[in-house]
Amino acid sequence: MSTLEVRLGEYLAMRRALGYGLARQEKLLAQYLAFLADRGESQVTIASALVWAKLPAGGEAWWSYRLGAIRPFARYLVSVGDRGEVPANDLLPDRPHRAVPYLYSETQIVALMAAAETLGTSHRTATIQTLIGLLAVTGMRVGEAIGLDCDDFDKQHGVLIVRHGKLAKSRELPLHESTVTALGAYLARRDRPRGPAGETALLTSMAGTRLLVSNVWAAFATVRNRAGIEPRSERCRPRIHDARHSYAVATIIDAQRSGRDVGATLTLLSTYLGHVNPKSTYWYLEAAPDLMAAAGEQLERYLEDLR
């Protein structure tokens, strides 16, 4: 094993101890070290990093991502006293093109759930309806929802436990009584397939196994099309993840219109969504005309009180 390979193991262990997954970065860095070995090089250099990052066919965003995997590893090597060069931040800079959130109305959520009736078996329909409803009323990530186990649902206390959140963070989500009832009814369905021994998933496929995210995306695309929900622009296309954005915006609008402390609500919302820092929650509130309209209504009420 080369010195760089040993250092890579140390680097990954250190970062993972801080809560990072780094599965893709590990794969990319291993490929880069193999590239260096083929060239007979034993240290990270800016020149080799640039050549490797731009090897595959693809756009600038992918090149930037590949170089971005090398950059922190190179900093680690320098910090432990190894020779090497750190690519500057302005080399192959990332130019983010974030999608504009598609904010679903309550009517559209109902339409999506109704369209799930066309998916085939009654269990598949119930599963996708439950998933869409759960995302809409909790703002969970799709991966968190399909990662739920039956034991993560505490019906007695009306709580869901998210054990596999981003950065390995877990959290508890208090649920509305109607959500508790819906989840309880889903788990009690007579057509729920018996899964393989040891299967603990709350949301299951027709085979009784845990849902695959690729199958969830495909099912959502089907119900979205059948519900007649169209893109608003090239960058604003309806995705299943946008249920999370919609939940965040609706929560803040409700706080504004009911006169609650928006700052305090934002802090609670950040915790509920599983964000480490409230700054991460602000992205979910950008580009939301309804939110700006609610803010305008609040301002008008304030000005009327001054008269």
C-alpha cells in the first residue's frame, strides 16, 4: 500500500468521525490515486489534479466536483507534513445552477395522492399515497422516509423517529393526530405484503421489502403526469423533493399570518427539518412569491396599526 493510500484511509476516517459519509468522494479519490500511480507520481500536484478532473466527458460542474474531491484531501496532506500542492478555489470553480423550488399547493398534493389510485395494486397505491402525504406534512427527505422502520413510529405518543438523517443525525418529529391515524391505518392494512425475514421497513414495496429511491422517483413521475402538474419554467420543474420546500414555506407563511414570532418559528423549523444550522433553512424560503405576499400582508397590518 502506497503512502498516499495510507493517508487517504486516515483522511476518510477523520472526516467520517465528524459525521460525513464521503462514499462518492472515496471512490473518486481512489481513482485519482490510481491515476497518479499509472503516471509514476507519488504526490498530489495541481497539474495532475486538473488533468484527472477533466478526463471524463461531461460539463464544467462535474469537473469542478471531481477537483473539489481532491482539494480537501490535498489540504489534509499538507497539514500532516506531506509534500504536495493544493488546487486553488478558483480553479474549475463551481457555478451552481440550483433548481427553482416548485411549491405545491394543498390542491396539488391532494391531486397527486388521487392520481396514485392509478398505480395498480391497492398496496402500491396506499404506499405512494402515504409517502406523499408524509413528505407533505413533515418536510422529511425522501431517503429519510423510505429509511423509516416500523419501530420508528410511536403511535401512542404521536412521534416519528428519523434515525438516518443527513450527516447521521437523528431527530424526533411530533405528528398531527390525522397523520398518526393515517400511518396507523397504513400499517394495519390487510393487503400489506409479508416481507422477507427480518424486514423492518415502514413503507414497503409489493414484495414487502424497503422501497428503492429509483422506484419512488419513477412512481412519482407517473402520478405527477397523471395529476396534470406541469413545470412552471425550465428551472422550476415539479420534483418529489419539492414537497420539503413546500412544507417549509407553508410553515413560515402560517406563522406570519397568525402573528407568531417568525424568527422563533424558523429556529423550530430548522430543527424539524434536520438542519444543523438555520442558515441551511433559508434556501427553502427563497424564490417563494407566496411568502413575499404574506410578508406584505403583515407589513400592511403593521402600518394600519400605526395610523
